[in-house]
Amino acid sequence: MIRVLVVDDQTLVRQGIRSLLDLTDDIEVVGEAEDGMAALAAIEEHAPDVVLLDLRMPRHDGIWTLTALRERTTGAPPVLVLTTFDSDTLVLDAMRAGACGYLLKDVTLEQLTRAIHTLADGGTLISPSITDRLLRAVRRRRPPDADDLPPIQRLTERELEVLRLVAEGYSNREIARALFLAEGTVKNHVSTVLLKLGARDRTNAVLRALHENVLG
């Protein structure tokens, strides 16, 4: 059973998402929160496997929440941004702040559950409707911390294969199956890729690879 926390300032939206996910057999909404501060407390209390997070909320918004989670000393659950806003700036800021996925609220229940499963399994996901815009925006905008990042080290062909699959949202298990490798071997490759790209996580590795045109 995948445990989910829903974070949105609108009660009706939270209840709607809960009602939809209640229709599934293997996803359980374990808690709700109306802003970022409440979300941090709920994460501590419920230890969800995946967090569904709105971006525009009063007081402590989604970007604040992502930043706070990134600074936690203990492991934070993967966050799927679920919002009505699809601006380039919001997408980039959310992904750079640590979001593992980004969907618009007009998705179907099937798309939402698939995204939750992807994140719970260690993958990343971006709505196809905004992928092209994200790629253009990443290549157009210089990362705010670019001057502080170490130079990118050359990746091997195998590491590039792994990185491409990471960029497509594959989990380690799915990459292992696709490349006929042991899952432990894939984990080692991912760790090496993060080190060579100077990235703190899979999402930022993909963003830097796209900005530096590592993937071609």
C-alpha cells in the first residue's frame, strides 16, 4: 500500500483527491495539510511514501515546502507537484527545489495513480504537456547556482544510457530491466552520474544535463 499525503489550501480539492484515490486498491491517503508548515508536521506524523503538493498556497507555499524538505537531515518523501499553474518559472523552480514530478490538475485518475506509483518506485515524472516547454526553459535560463557547481565530468556510454532513462522517469528497477543489469549495479551508476554532474539528486542531475546539453 502506497501512503500519500495531500497538501492543498483548498479543502474541496483535498477531499476530491482523497475521494478519487479511495477508488484505488493500493493507494491510501494518510493525511492532509493546508500549507507548507502543516505539511512538514504531517510528514513527521504520517511518514507518507509520496506527497502531492500544490504550489500556490498562503503563508508557506509549495516552493517553501520543497526547500524545507530538501534541508531536512533525514530522508524526505518524493514530492509530486499537482497544480493548475504551468509557467516555465514555476516548473523550473519546483524541480530545482527538489520535486520529483510535476502534473497539472486536469490529469485523469489513471495518470495520477501512475505518477504516484512512479515516484514511490524511485522514478521521476513530468507531465507530457509541459515537457517541451521545460526543455526550452532549462536551456534558456542559467541555473542560479551555476557558478558554485563543479565542472561536469565525462560520462561513460553506460552512464549516459542510465541518465537518459532517469530523464524519462524510469526507476532503478525499471532501468535494470531495460538494460539487463542488476538493480544494485544501476544504483551504483546513478550515484556516479550524480557525482559527475555535481547534482544532489536525480531531478537536478537531469536538469543540469539538459542545460549543459549532456544528453544531446
